[in-house]
Amino acid sequence: MPYVVTQSCCSDASCVYACPVNCIHPTPDEPDFATADQLYIDPKSCVDCGACAEACPVDAILPMGRLAEEQQPFIEINADFYRQVRPRRLLARPIEAAEIHTERQPLRVAIVGSGPSAMYAADELLTQPDVAVTVFDRLPVPYGLARHGVAPDHEKTRKVSELFDVMSAQPGFSSYLNLEVGRDISHDELREHFHAVIYAVGASTDRKLDIPGMGLPGTVSATDFVAWYNGHPEHADRDFDLSAERAVIVGNGNVALDVARILTSDPESLAHTAIAPHALAALRQSKIREVVVLGRRGPLESAFTVPEFVGLLGADVDIAIEGALPESDEGLAGNSYQVERKLQLLRSVADRPFGDRKRIVFRYFAAPTAVLGAERADGLEIERTELVRTDDGRTRAVATGQTRRLAAGLVLTSVGYRGVPVPGMPFDDAAGVIPNLGGRVLERAEGAVLPGAYVTGWIKRGPTGFIGTNKSCAQETVRFLADDFNAGRLPEPAGSAADFDRLVRARRPEVLASGAGSERPGLLRRLLARA
């Protein structure tokens, strides 16, 4: 009985190297790894050994016979990948850890941020002897979007935090939580006490929708809404009006689908999840019956991933499609496997009859032009668009002038994340990242290297990829850091770890410290047990 990768796949790729018969693809050394929605198991090659399931950090791999009803589509999704993609013949090459020469002196590295990119960088560094890593986070709990960005009902995906617990328990790992670099401690002070500083701060804000009426009560970013229902400490006191029957989400990526699903779920089905108690109480009082998900372009350009949409199909909700779907596959040959599979899934629900359940409506070729309302949002003006092909072969949405009004009491924007400047660090405002070359920070875009400063994750490459994508991203950054340390380009820190600990405690008495140099070892794990 072959194993199947399901929707909770994080693309960590541990399963790839565990597989003895090379039946899981794409692998990290294959070109389509960076763009794949998930990894896939070839049912014809799988020998049912279970090694992949043991290696998976989020329990996303199951025997075919143990799949729940809502997971059944993944049988065909895994199999179909191998019908359409050229067979893989070479075994995946494990990525060797960067060799760090510590004969001359131990290496001390500060990592700003504690999300997946930070934890993968820490783990990569700690594979080598005589390396110490200190992780910093401004929040009192770690793991960034792995904790506060994953939907509470995606319990398997959230299990990646257990892998991060193991990483944080390694010798040489320490952390300072509830301490903000740039406010409590400067970059220059970090450089005085560490050989190198890696910034893994992610993309902590959302892209803005610049239309009239944004900012009225009842308009909110999906990023803030997600943080609210996930219990982010800086959003716990927010209050959202859920008294209208319709909400509109601008954008149709994975975050938009998460929000739509949470808004239309039976609150009692969420009660056993990690949802914040204040959010559960509000959802129990919610009057929302319909969520409209707007896409500026067409179905082929949908931003959500295949696994996320399959997860939505298993929800107790009606799904409607507004906007013509291509009637045939003619002309789709140039599209990726993921695009073709999305179209098949959309077609599968387009003709479903509606019941009396709550409803999610996917409306394509619709661009918001204004939020309606005087004192608060009570609707959205949307304009029909059409796709035109540009001279470089791309397609873009062009307004047609045809507008309509859509009543809604809640308007959420989900048009992407964006990085924010870090005090003391250069910033590329156009790209929303810290300028860098392979992870080495540059003084400016295409400028000289800034010694001892590195980046990984979304602040390095922009908000793309999945949790596991940060693993290969961190490996690249750590390789450059190791090269610089081995070549003697990173000067010895002037202060010791004990000096730094005294500085932190004097500057920020409320700090939560754990690990080497801390007077309270094990605090991180106790915090996690309570969270």
C-alpha cells in the first residue's frame, strides 16, 4: 500500500533523503522544487517502508488506506504528478552541512528572529562543533509565522514547532525572547559580541491596497486578522465586527483561503484547535454567512496552492465559482502542473448544487476600486477586468470600466506580505528586502558587502515559498557565513557571552532568556509548554 503526501506538506524534504527508492519528488536539487506546491510520492515506486512518514516533521505522509475522506483527492494528485512529469532517474544528493573551521576560535552567531528561517539557520550552524547560536525575538514566544501564521485548524502543519523544539534543545543554542533588536539592543552591539549576525525577521507587514475608503472601520488586513485568531500578543485586544452576513477578501492566496475557511467554519469544530479563546468567542457570535474571495485576474492565475484548495473542499461549506472557467484544456500546454491541477479542482466544484450551508464565492476578473460607506465600511465597488498579453509575453489585468457594488460589512485585504526596514540595516524599499547577495548583506542594492551581516528567509528573498523552502535558503546563507569565518573575514568579538548577558539584563530586565549564558536554563521549553 503506497504512502501519500497530504495537504499539510511543508516541503522540509526530510522525507526525500529518508526514501530508499527515490520515489519522492521534486527533490531540493531539482529545478521545480522551489515552485512546487508540495512534494509527491510515486505510487508505482513506493515500497511501503514508511521511512518517509517517520521523517516527516508534520505528519503529512500517510498510507493510502488510512486517508480520511477529505484527504482522498491526494491519491490522484500524487499519482498524476508522475503521469505528467518526466521520470526522475538520479537519487537526490543530500546537501552537506557547511564545514566551519573552529580550530582557531569557536564561532558565535546571533540570529534575529525565531521563525522557520531562523531555526533552520540555527540548526545548520549547530551541526558543526564549537558553534554557539543565540536567537532573538521581540515576542515572548518563539517561532514566528509557524506559530502565528498557520491556521489553527491546520494542526499537522503547526507540528513543525515540535521540530523546532528539538533544535532549540541542542547544545550551543540559547535565546532571548521579549527583546527587540533595534530598540533594546543595536546591530553594532550585536557585532561587538558575536562574529556574525543573521537577520531572519521575515516580512512582517502586508502590502497596502490603495483605494478610497481603506482605513474605514470594517476594513482590515488579513495579516492582522490571522494574527488575531492565532493569539498573537500584539493583536489580542483587537475587535472585529462580524455582524454583517457578507465579508469580502481581496486576494485569493493561501492566507485568503485560510481566513475564508475560519469565517465560515462551525465554531465548535474549531474549539479543539489552537484558535485563540477571544477569537472563538467572537466567531460564536458571528452572523457572516458568505465570504467572497476576489481575484483581479482569472482562474489560471489563482494564487492559492493545490493542497490549500483541497483542504477547503473538505470543509462543511458551499463553494461557488464566478468567472468563466476555460471550457477545455486547449492552449494550456504551457502551464505548470499546479495550474492544470487547480483548474481541474475548480471545475469539480463549479457545478455543485448549493444547500443551506455557509458559502465561499470565488469571484474572478474583479478589481476593487473603492470601499463604500460613510462612518464604516458597508460594501465594496468592484470593476470587471480582462486579461491582455503584454509584449514580453506576460498577462495583466486591465479594467473594462464595468463596475458593480457588493454589500459587505467586513473587507479584508490579502494582497501579499512585505518586509519592513530593520534599524541599523540597509533596506531595498522597492523589493521590500534587505539588499543581499546569496545571503550576504549589501550596503545597498548592488553595492559592497556589509561585513558580518547576513539574511535568510523572506527578508532575504521576499515572501515566497513554504516552511521547508527556508531550509535550503538558510543553508545557502550559512555556507557564505562559513566561508567568511574560515577565511578570517569575521573579526573576533570584543565582548564575551557573559558580558552580553549582563548588558541585556541591564537594558531589558523583562527579557526571557534560555540556554547558554542564561541564569534560567530551560525557560524556553517551559514557555512552550504553557503556550
